[in-house]
Amino acid sequence: MGKVVDIQVAVGIIQSHQNVFVQGGAATPINLLHGLAERAHELKNVQIISMSMLGDIKISDPKHVDSFYFNSLFVSPPIRKNVNGLNGDYIPVFLSEIHQLFETGKLPLDVALIHVSPPDKHGFCSLGMSVDVARSAVKYAKTVIAQVNPKMPRTHGDGVVSVKNIDYFVEATQDLPIVDYRSKIGDCERKIANHVASLIEDGATLQLGIGTIPDAVLQKLTSHKDLGVHTEMFSNGVVELMKSGVINNKFKHKHRFKTATAFAIGDQELYDFVDDNPAFVFLNASYVNDGYVIRSNPKVVAVNSAIEIDLTGQICADSIGTYQYSGVGGQMDFIRGAALSEGGKPIIAMSAISAKGISKITPTLNIGAGVVTTRAHVHYVVTENGIADLFGKNLKQRAIALRDIADPSHQEMLDKVIFERFK
């Protein structure tokens, strides 16, 4: 078992120019990061490797630009300015393949900062709400520093870590971040949810992320039966459907009767419900997002979103032009897995226009926009205005189908583009 030390001693291990993995999501070790920020004046170019950190990330302060460099695997709001500024960048990679970067040494890890539950009577801690790629980081990092928090839920699955594999322990009580989009659901999201729900059959296996659209979809499934969940992450809506019995995982082929995920973010009700609950299994993202595993389940419905889509069906989901907004994540993993599942349906669900009134269905993608999902992979596209099934359609047919679900104020513009291109 590693040593129990205070924060200053623990983060004092980290040296300039080292690669430091930071666990993300609801398990972001904020206290350790605060301690690291206090050492900023004596550090140079410490590379922070992470995905989706949440909370008050003090090391992202512009005054620390020379101390920390964010080499991000997925861009979350606290570090978006860094990644698009002087001290950060983004690594395009599928969530299912991130573990290979650690295993092969392409992205060597000197230190891993993790956030765990207290050890049980057998000497095992839990990575809690974010197993995803953290389990691989623990395995391949030279030094592992754990923030031990009695408020971290103990989850079943791959997130179990022996105290023998942790070098330093820091005891620090920290509330987990509360993320709840349900109060922000509006008419647009409800219309989209109605269309998506109409595509979901009883006995389907769901993959849904976090946000107003996924939560709105889940609210529309209260009359469905025998749904399952195999997803890279989930939020509050899944808990409500599990409690009501709508989600029972009865017909899944992988982890039957269990909700399978890599991480979860939500409110305190979610954290309390997940804690030591054998109805959940938190697994490595390399497994959860493996296409073979996904397609093994029946009627997989993968619901993902987009920043924009062009008239041929190319999906940009990670950038606004050249501005890196998020990341590739697991969209392609699940879009392909759902397409290959028996009775599966890959769905891109988004509002037809942005908050500024700009059409998200565009003649061409913005200059510099990243193609996360190719037009060959896209099947269903859903907006508040309807459903476009692009599978098997040629370019002109796709363009017309997408025009029909665009915002009415932009349809005439799109119609002119279609005529000019396809005559």
C-alpha cells in the first residue's frame, strides 16, 4: 500500500516536462489540481493529458500558460480556451482506442492523478463514476496519486483498484459536480425527442449521452418496455427509467440485466443510486466502445448529436470551423456498432438551427470543420422538423431529405444550392 500524505507532498512528486494523466468527468480530482496550481511557479511545461475534466480547473488559468500544457483527448469547457490558445492542443482519437496510446508508449504517462472511493475491507478502491480510460492510465503510469473521497460512489466492474497499485493517497472530501439538463428542455428538444422515440422499439439497447436532447428522449420512453442500456456514458434520465422498470436490460446479450457504461455524470440522486448498485457495471472504454461488443446487442439505438451536417451527410461534431469545441469521443464507435447490430438504428439528433439562427444543415461544412462521422456511416438524421433516413440514398436524394427537415427559413437557400449542384 502507498503512503498517506498531504496534497503538497503528493503533487510535489510532479516535475517539469512530465506527462500527467488526470481522471475526468465526475471524478475530476479537483483538490489535487488545486494543489498542483499552487506549484505552478516552479513548474514548466507539465503536459496534462485528460478527457472531459469538470469543475474549477485552476491550472487552466492564463497566468499558468508556461507551467501547464493541455494535450487533450476530449475538450471540455474548463480547458477549451487553453486548447484553442497558446498552451494546449487536441489529439483526434476514438474513445475505444485511447488505451492503446498508453499501452504502446505513444503517449507515455509519468504520473496519474485519480479520484477514488476509500478502500474496502479487502484493500480495493473504486474509480467510481469514471472508469473509461482511467483504468488503463493506472496500469501504465509510473506513479499513481489518488485523491480518496468518501463521497465517491463505489461502482462495480473494471474500476476496482488495489491499494497496492497506488503510490500515494491524499484524503480529501469533495462534492461531486452536479450536472442536470432536464430543466433546460424546451419545445424544440421535445419535438426532436418525439421523433427519436418513434424510432425506438421495445427491447432496444440504448446509447445516449448527456444533454437536453438525450434527457428529452428518455422522458418520452416511459411507455416503452424492456429497454437495455449499453453506453459510453449516461445521465439522470436513465435512473428514472430504471426505477420505473422500463429499463431492465432483459434482452441484452452483453451484461444482461445490467446497465453497462464507461462513466456517468448527473445529480446527487444519480450518484446515490449508482453507489454499490450491482444493476450497473462500469467498464473500460476499450470494451464498452468496441464495435463487436456493441453490435452483439439487439436493436442498438445510438443517439448522437452534431454541430453541423452538410447536404451529403457529413457530420461535424467536434469543432466550429477550426475552433476545437469537443472531440471525436465515441460517436463513430456507436454509430457503426448500431448500424451493424441486428435491427439497430444509428441516429444523429440535433436542432435545425443554432442559438444564433444559423442553419445546422449547410451546403458545405465550414472551412476547417472536422468530419467525425462520414456520410457513408450516417443513417437517420433527426431535427424538430422530422426524420431523414439517408441510408441507401444517393447524394441528390440525401440533399432533398435533409432540406426537408431543415428550418423553414433556410429551406429556400438550400433548395437553390441543390438545384445549382444537381440540376
